[in-house]
Amino acid sequence: MTIKKAYWIIALVVAVSLTSILQLPGLQFNYDFENFFEKNDPDWLAYQDHIAEFGHDNDYLLIAVEHSNGIFNPSFLHKADSMIRHISALEGVTQILSPLSAQKIIQSPLGTVLVPYLHKDDRNRLIQDSLQLSSHPNLAEKLINSEIGALAFIVYHERYNDKTLEAELSEAISQVVGDFAFSNFHVAGRIQAQSIFVQLIRENFSTFLTISIVLIISILFLLFGHLKWVIIPLVMIGLSIAISLSVLVIANQAVDILSSMLPTILLVTAMSDITHFLTRYFDLTARGHDKLEAVRLTLKEVGMATFLTSITTAIGFASLAITDSIPVRNLGIYTSIGVMITYAVTFSLLSATATLSRAPKPSTYYPIWNYVLGKFFLVTLRHSKQVLVVYGILTLIAFAGLKLLVVDTPLIADFPRDHPVTYDFAFFDQHFGGSKPLEVSITVNDPEQDMLSPDVIKAVDKVTSYLGVPFPNIISPADMVKTLNMANHGGQANYYHLPDSQDEAKIARQFPQLAHHFPIILITDDQQGGRITGFGQDLGSKAGLKNQQDFEQYVSSNINNDLIGFKFTGTSYLFDLTTEALVENIIFGLALAMAVVALIMSLLFRSLKMILIALLPNILPLLFLAAVMAFFGIPLRLSTSIIFAIAFGIAVDDTIHFLTRFNLEMKRAHDHTKALMHTFLSTGKAMIITTFILSAGFIIFTFSSFDATFYTGLLISITLAIALIVDLTLLPVLLLLLMKKKNVRPVQ
């Protein structure tokens, strides 16, 4: 590279970087739970039809307030009622289900009479009210828990496209609840979790960047011991990240929980590129080459290999782009773009800077590396049979462990376990039947029947009773009919059942006039459809899908499907389906990435055995990773399944560097043993250093409060360490065995 060309490269990169930096103020942070759903899935489209009739199933906040001296206390009830009145006055709140405003419907000769269940102004009647409520089959334990002294409220709200407005509404509601200073209160719901999630993403984003910068400075000083070679790589990495983030801004994509990892991922991949370049450059100058010759040889020996590793890393991330989940797809697309941007910036600036700078001092060359690596190489080859046996045993153990691996994701799995939001959701699961929305769509299939027809409503009641076991906090059209039957008998709770045959027609006639007294819509206007809705415990996607499968089996065996149909729908059901589908898509994408890497290997060596040798050291670490997850009870979920694609894309880098170097050495020596030894000595140091840097970089993620980010950092670090061990032990043994059986010539 000429000096003039070096100046032109620096000027071009600086110009692009300045343009990109000007875009960064437009960087946004967001988290939309429904972005994870596959928008072309038939179940998603069916849910859109359900929304058109009944609205979204998760536009609510659950609020619970506790009183240590019992809930049937006039002062406490007045205080709770005042709180609810303040909340109902907030813009965006559409309706509130409150035990304080719940009314009993009574049909009298004079018309419809509404009697409150709780007479908060009459202490004497509160005792009787408490007894009635505790025995009421549809109110007990849904909004009232006498054992712990808590009242629950369901606050329904508008849905805003602008998530900032939803965050403001959530904060306003929480502020009102907090201002009333109850002994304990709990708030749980989508907009609350969503707004806090965005705050945590911002905090994690800043934390990762800060720790990453400290890590870079420490490693660069440790490796190169000169301020210049700390500042220059630091600037290169900063420019690479700035340009990559500007792509997000230009594409109008916000930073979410997954893409918040982008800067750190680019940081560690940039450090890998920089380390490979500078390690070889310093070695060459230390051996007596002048700086221009050292730059030329470094680009020749390391540049192409690093270009290939950047491509394979990008392929690993790009494999995530085949999913319909927007956050996963964006992580794959924009990280793969960022990896290639990082390669272009670091290698162009490194070569230009090295050309314009003075050559490093010879003291940067450390012969101890050759001694240690040489000894390790000889020991490995002397015990090649033992190496194969050990890996064979480990592989069998890993395959046995795969049987223990499960796919399971709770709805708020990625929230910190000790966060108040996690605690509040668990509170409703434990004391009020659950916080996870449940939706079942009902369709009358017989055109001569409607939802209030006797046979139809009996089927609905039968299914509601079945669902009431795993989901005690639900309501259905059958409950509406039971309520009207009770109303026709003076509001007596013992008449809370389906009407006798002589009352069926009467209730059907009453329904259009009385439907507005029910707090939520359960039957469509044409009475040809309905819903079973409510809440259940968040037991994870595995339990959710099992409940759905059991439900389908029950309905097919016990319900006349020609008369009526039932189907799970709603965000919780879609989330459970999406988890399973994403894991399958990511595994398919990983297989596709392996195929592309195999194609790249075929360009280096025109040998099927060589391709298999190249892939095996990178498949085994993934197999061992799956076994580690299985043995330690870490389930496959959205956050952990993407680890395999990421780990493969990064771990294959060392193998490519090793085989590319081996190809060069075979051209020179034409002796496989010497070529293997030289390859081991020349690339071993860079492989160890880059693995240390990458692992240290991903370990940063363990500082995250999100389980998803924590496991990403921990498991990828473990996988990279395993991949290094495999590359330094199994790969040389496999190459030596292959060379003894058949002479594989390098590609010219």
C-alpha cells in the first residue's frame, strides 16, 4: 500500500463515519411484545379476526391493593374506591372492573334492579356482604382474596401505536396507586412491563458500552503495551459501531432487547480482526521485515482468512433472518451487516495506519509462544488416539444429554428474577389465579343455532368447566346465562346454574336488553360467535402448548363439532406457538449456515473429507453446548436458541484461520507434517488471544439484568472456549490422519 493510498483510505472512512455519527441522535429504543409473533401465521390472522370482534386481549393492567386488617373495612374500601375513581379519570383508561362497583342483577316485577355486592358505607352489612362474596361461584378469589386481605382491579385501556403514550399511561396509573400509600400494592400488565423493559434496555445498552470500552483498553494495553495501539483500534471500533448503528437509524429500526447486544458483538468481532492483523504484523516486523513489506504480507496471509471469517460470522447471524419474528430477524440482518462494516473499517484503517506509522519495536515478538505451542502440538500428536477416544466419549455423553433438553419460555422469561415486575406478576399468579391472558374463540357451526341455544350454551358450559381446572379465573357466555338465571330468582347464588328448560326462552329474550350490564363483551352481536376469556398462571410455553393439545383432544372427544367449535387464540397462545416455531426456524437457519460454510471450505480444499474435517470441530462445540444446557436445566427458548447460530458463526473463525494458513504452508513446504507444525505455531497464538478477547467480550453480557442477555454471554463464552480446545486438539489430529491416508493438495 502506498502512502497516498493510505491517506485516501483514512479520508474516506472519516467522511463516512462523520456522516454516520450525525444520524445517531435519531437512535430509538423500543420493545413491542407482539413483534415476536409470526405475522403470516394462520393463528395470527385468526387472532386479528378475534380482535375485530372483542378487542385485544392484553390491553389491561392488573392492580391489587392489600390491607393488613382485612379488606372489609370501610376506610380501606373508601380509599380503594377513591383510587379507582382517580385512575378512571386518566386519559386512555376505558373501563375498570372493580369488586367495589360490581352489581348483582335482579329481575323484579318492576324491572331490572342493580344491587351492589359491597355496601362500603354500612359496616353492619359488610359482614353479610363478605359471606355472600366468599360463596359466590363467579366472584370468589377472582377479584377478592380475603385470606391475604387484597382487592384486585382490572384496568382496561386504549392501545396506542406510539409506545411512549402507553408508557406515560402506565406511569400515571402507577403514580396514582403509589400516591394512596397502601401497605402493599401490585401492578402487572403489558404496558407496564413494556415501558420498564425499554428502560432496562437503555440501561443495559449504556452498561455494555462502558464495560466494553474498559475491556478494550485493558486488552490492548496487555497485548501491545503502547498508547498508540490502544487509541487507534479504539477509534476504529468506535467508528465501526457508529456506522453500524446509523444503518439502524436509516432503516427506521429501534433498539430492542436483542439488538441492544449489537455494539458489544461488533466490538468483540472487531477486536478479533484487529488482533489477527496486529499479531501477524508485529511478528513480521520483529523478524526483520520493513513495515511496507510486513503490511503486504499481513494482508496476504491474514486478510483473506479474516475476510472469510467475517463472511461466516455474518452468515451465522444472517441465518436468523429467515424467521418471521421481527426482533430476531433484525438482530440477524443488522448484525451481519455490522460485521462486514467492521471488517471493512478495521482492515482498511489498520493497513493505512500501519503504512503511515513507524514499525513497532522488536521487543513485541515473544518466542515463548512458539515453545509452549510447539510442546502442546507434539503432545497432542503423540496422544492422537487418546484424543479421538476422549472426543468419542464426550460426543456419546452429549447425545445422551440431548434427551433432557426442553423448549420452554415463560411469558416474562427475560425479566430479571429479582425485579419488582417479576414479583408482581408472580403475586397475581399465586393469589388471583394468574396474570397471563387466556382467550378461546367460540364459533357456532350450526346455522340454525345461536350462542344462547340450549345445546350450544350447555357445550360452552361444559368446556368452561373443563378449562376452569387449569384456569380458575375465566368467564364465558355460560356465566352470563347463569347470572341471568340467578337474576330471575331474586339474585340467589344457589341459582347460579344453567336455566331449566322453561326458563331458557325467557333468558334468550332478556339477553339483548341486559347484555350492557355485563362488564365485558363475550358474545358477538349476531350471536354466532363468542369467547372464553380470563387469566391463568404463567407456567411457560411447554405447559401452555400441553394445555392447548389436551384441550383440543377434549373438545374433539366430548363436543359436537358440527354444532360448535372452540379454538385457543390470543397473545399468550401465539407466544407459546412462536417460541416453538422460532426454535425450529433457528435450527433450520443454522443448518443452512453450515451448508454455506461447507461451500466456502470446498473453495479452499476440493475434498469432501476436508469439508467434513472443517465442519466437525464446529459442530461438536454446539453439541456440547446443547448438552451443557440439558444437564444444567437451561431450556431452549427464544433467547437461548439464537445462541447456536451466533456461536457457530463466530467459532468457525478459528477453523478457517487454521485451514487457510495450512493451505498457505502446504504451498510452501509440500510436507503435511511441517505445514501442520508451522500452521499451529503461526495461528495458535492469534487463536488463543482472539478467543480470550471474544469470550471476555461476551462475558460482559453476564452483567445484564436480563436472563436472555445473561445466558447469551455465558453460553457463547463457554462455546468459544470449547471450540478453541477442539481446534487445537482434534483438528490437527484429523488433518494428520487425512494426510497420511491421502495427500490433499492445496488450492493454488
